[in-house]
Amino acid sequence: MTAKVPADTRVGHIHLKVTDIERSITFYRDVLGFTLTQRYGDQAAFLSAGGYHHHIGLNTWHSRGAGPAPEQAAGLYHVAFLFPDRTSLGAALGRVLDHGTALDGAADHGVSEAVYIRDPDGNGIELYRDRPEAEWPRTSDGALAMVNTPLDVPALLAEGAA
């Protein structure tokens, strides 16, 4: 029998090894918009959304001044941040682009709209919003029929700027 976690289980937080704590705080706080909740000197910091103790942990314990992890190695592919609506996703994308961060990609998956970027240490980040479940594409037998089509980035940015 396959084990199953409860349906309301959530990913609580991520903790990333970074090379420069100040640079990473600036990115996650000033660009993505998370709030700095605590720091441990120049070695670790914690950031959150909405007053939670932390969604993101950053540390330099084993990585201060190191280079990025090799692309062709096992490890985290990306972390995904779920925005509550299209407007807030568009606003976040606007801040990212204003900061000079390049897009790695953007896609409409049918169930969600997503943009892909990298943080200053090369960690992959997905910024996305889910569509209401009633709008998810499905096959004739009710199975999900996710897609990978181009996302209308200018329309998303316009909605975020409104």
C-alpha cells in the first residue's frame, strides 16, 4: 500500500545556502517583497509573508563566498512561490524586471501561470498563481490535462501595474 500524507499538508519553508547574506536579503526582501523577521548576524536570516515566522531561511554556514552549485548535479531545481492572484503575480514580476533580473522562462500550464527566474546565487525560483480548480483543463475522463504554452507576459505585467 502506498502511504499518503493528509490533503492539507503544505510545504512550510525553504532554507537556502547562499554566498552573501546581505545580497540575498536584499533580493528576497526588496525585490520579491518578503519581510525580514529575524537574522543571526552575518550568517543567517529568515523572511516571511504575512507575519509567519519564516517561509525562507538563508544561511552562509557552508557557502560564504562559494560559487553556485553545478547545473549538472543533483539538488533543488527550483522553489515555487504561490501568489494569491494574477494582480499580485504581475506586480512581483514588475519588481523583478525593474531590478534587472532576467526571466528564465514563462509558461501557462492551464492550472497555473508561472514565471521562472534565478536568485543572486543561481537558485531557481518559480513565481506563480493557480487558476481556480473549476478552470483546470481536463480530459474527457476527468484527468488533469496540464499544458506548457507561452504566457502573455505583457498582459500579466499590465495587470500587475493597474
